[in-house]
Amino acid sequence: MQRLILPLPGNEVFASQLAHHAGAALGRIESRRFPDGESHVRLADDPAGRVVDLVCTLANPDPGLAALLFAADCARELGAREVNLVAPYLAYMRQDKRFVPGEAVSSYSFARVLSATFDSLLTVDPHLHRHPSLAALYTIPTTTLHAAPLLADWIAAHVSRPLIIGPDEESLQWAAAIAERIGAPSVVLRKTRHGDRDVTLQVPELGHWRDHTPVLVDDIAASGHTLLVAARQLIAQGLPAPECVVVHALLDDSAYATLQQVFARFTSTDAVPHPSNRIALAPLIADALRQGLRD
């Protein structure tokens, strides 16, 4: 029996592409809110005896979390053989320690909730900082896919003479892997963070790269402030207007509009629905589902 792909609201387009590439059946979840704000969920397809993959990118997770948990529990109650979560973007990874007394370490709390609900988790480039892997958080099998090769191939196809630039030390892995794959030079900047929107960057002298197009690469663009500071400093050195390519675009309309003023083009994968989406992840994820990959 075909595996069943079930998209949570807002994930229908991605799920359709995933089902197509994976050779899976595409189902439907009906969801609405009662007048008191509580969630009502109905599975429009019978999950009995099937492997069920719930597709839900977890950007801005709080409003839809109840529906996700109810859908998973409903699928299991109705006889699904497995209930898995495909989350192209995995939320609650940044709060990975207690910085001040009394803080909730939400990365652990969120992992306990999902581990108690699903049989497995598949995601793309989770923001692992102090955690060595998802296994340090999750008690269920996990699959971590990496989009760097896709970013590299997109850059090679769309940018002439790229200079790959990581905006801070955390992006070193991105810059190095992408540059190596396409045979491009790379540079990593040094960042000092003073607050959410207060950073300083140390940018080396890059005047000898003025015949290249700078391409800033990273996993997540949230406020976009670091990318904005980096772009302005590159332009101040006489380099062409830079490109930016990221995996997860979490930018709101205002931040995105500001970045569009300094970048020649801003590009992201479709892990999170955003106007900058140009790189499709469905083939990558579908291949992992077919092979049954696990970390």
C-alpha cells in the first residue's frame, strides 16, 4: 500500500511536490477553529495500515501545533502503521541552554513533545549549535538532510564568478562546502553580537575580488540584520551588489524589503514558504523517504 502524505494547512504545495517525487499518495487534512478558538481536525483519507508522513514546516509553529499533534494522534488511533513528521524547517533549536535562571530550555521541551507523538522525524539543516546532533534531543529516529549541495548547484548555474562569503564563524561549514563543490573562492567574516539587531562585522580587504560576485550563504535568515551589515560593507569596498542564498528564510515583509534594497537577488529553498523560494527540496526529501534514511 502506498505511503500517505498528509499536509498540514499551508503545506499543500510542498506536500504535492513531495508526493509526486516519492511516488506516494497525497491526502488531505481538514482543519478549522471552533468559535472558542480550539482546533478541529479531520483526516479526509483512511490511514489504516499505511505509513503516514505528516508534512509541516515548523516556522511560526505555535498557532498550528495543536492541529499537528491532533492529526498525528488521529492517524495513529485510526490504525496507521507509522506516523512520521516531515518538517523541512525544525523550530525551537536556538534555546539550547538556560542563559538566565528560570528560562525554559525550549529545544528539549519541544523535542520531548514531538518524540512522544511521532515515530520518526525528517528535517533539513536544523540549527545545531550547542547540540552535536538531533539524537542529543530526540528519542525517536531522525533524518537530517543537508541543502548545501543544492545551494552550490544553484549558485553555479545562476551566478557568474561567485565569491562565496560566510557572514560569521557559524557559517564556515556552509561557505567551505559550497565553495569546494563549485570550485569557487570563499571568505568567512567575523561577527560580534551585542544584541538581536546590534552586530559588528570584521570584513577583510576584498578589493582584489572586485571582478567576482559576492554570494553570502547561510542556513537561516531571521531578522536579516547580519546579512544587511555584511552586504553594506562589501558594497563599501567596491564589490558588486551581492547575492544571498540561504536554506531557511524566516524574514518578515519589512526585513525582506530592506534586504532587497542591498542585494542583487535574495534566494532561499522552499523549506519555509517565502517570496524568495527558488530552490526545491522535495526531490531531496523524497529520495530520503524512498531509501528509508536514518541518521
